[in-house]
Amino acid sequence: MKSIEFTTAQHVKIEYEIASTGQRVAASIIDLFAFFIYFLILSFSLGRSLFQFDYGTGQFLILLLLRLPWVFYSPVIEYLTRGQSLGKFTLGIRVVKISGENAGLREYFTRWIFRVVDIWFGFGFLAILFSSTSERGQRLGDTMANTIVIRKKSSRQYNLKNVLGIKNTETHQTTYQEVIRFTDEDMMLIKKTLQRLERHPSRETKQFAIDLANKTAEHMGLEATPDKKVAFLRTVLLDYVVLTR
């Protein structure tokens, strides 16, 4: 699966998977289905009531309650929810800037304007063609808005034994009993930090690992962080697997 790297304000690189074309299509279908339900409920609720108004008022209500939500749903809801329509939320994907920052109203409306070409023209064929062939999975609207759609969570599900590649934990002698205070998410952060340190041993990544080691030792109640901080993090990780599995 395609991925992209973002650099945080602390100069730490984070890797995200790019949403697939299938996920984006599925998200659009969910949005369409949600609107279909909304239209049914609204039509049932207001169907007879509309006849009580004059023609101009009735048309205004239809425009306000049916047509405008349909037209402006995408940019407005994604702006309010930081890149997630109902379909995207369900699929666990979201729109961000190519830099990894939250997109703004201008980016969302740029994407929306080019829906005319991407989606409405050709019934979505161009959007599928662009996103499936683009290096970053972008449709034309994404390219013009300088945005990208990413997965919020990795599709690769790991347990800690698989991540560590441990073949035999029965003979391992644990060093830190205090590791049971942590959660799997805490340990995955440590593992990802170690992996990042191996792939990108930059000054910023090393400093992040040092800070993480100090914070880990503090949470465990140790008087001081061991001098070999990377080795300390690895030991903590292995101890956790042995004690909690």
C-alpha cells in the first residue's frame, strides 16, 4: 500500500498510509446512502406540509433543506470535522494538506469545485482514474487543492510478539516489573520510535528517543534513566511482552 511521510513541528517524521481508491469510492457510497435516508425522512416529514405554503415559499424550503445540503455537504462537513465526511469517518480516512497539516476552507472548496470534473462529469470515472494512477492517490481536485486522503490507522495490524519477532520468551529474564503499568499503545509508540531511529537516525529522532526514554523511566518510578537509553527502551519493550502475554 502507498504511504507518505510527514514531519511534525518537533521535526519527527510520521508515516501514514494513503487511502486506496476503493476506500474513497466506498466512503462516497456511504455518503450517498446517508443522503438518501435524509431525503426520505425529510420528504416524508414535509411532503404534505409543503402544500400549505405558496409556490415561492415551498421552493425556498426545498432549496434550503434539500438542494443546498446536497451541494455543499462535502466542503462544509469536512471543514467542520477536519477532513472527514460520514463516509470517510466510517472508513477511517481523512483529508489533509500534502504537508500533513489540517486543510482549510479554501482547500476544501477547491476540492469541491473540481468535483464537477472529477465526479459529476463521467459519473466518477475520472476521479477513479486519477486516484488509482496518481503516485499519491490524488484526484484532480486534490492536486489543485494540494491535499491528500490518508488512513488514520495502519491497515497492518500487529501484536507485540509479531512486531518484535520474538521466537522464545520463556527463557527471558525480565528486568523491569513496572512495565505492566503501560498499555499496548504505549509499547507501540516505543517500537515505532525504535524503528524510526533505525531508518532515520537524525538528531531530532535521537532527541525524541531520549525524551521518550526519560518519560518512560519517570512513569516507571525509576530514580534515573539508564545511560544506554535505546537499549533501555528495547528491554522495556521485551519485558512488557513477557509479562503481559
